[in-house]
Amino acid sequence: MNATEKFIHRPLTLLGNTLTIIGCLGLLLAVSGAINAETFAVGISSGIRVIGTVAVSGCLLSAIGYGLADYFEK
């Protein structure tokens, strides 16, 4: 694996894992009532949906990063 391949998938994986953790913590805090989820509301989307979008996008970025790592290993 060369430096270019590491430059591509490692940041994606790190960013994805970070967003997933932040999104999941945000969802837990919003459901438990520790934070007001409506402060994250945008337009007609509820705050829970916006926080959930952060977690889902993190999962997708992680999957892309790990997939690229597996692809470059072969």
C-alpha cells in the first residue's frame, strides 16, 4: 500500500468513525433529554433527523474508507 492509498482511505475512515460517534452521542443525549434536539432543526426536518443524518453519514464514510482499504490490499 503506497502513500496515496493511505492518504485516501485513512482520513475517510477517521472522519466517518468520528461522525458516527458524535451522531450516536447526540442521539443518546437528545433522547435522554440532556440536550434540546430542536436546536438542530433545519427547515421542516426535526432535530433528531438532523442528528441521525450525522451518524448515518459517518457510517457511510467509514464503510467507504474500509472498503477502499480492502480494495487496495488486494
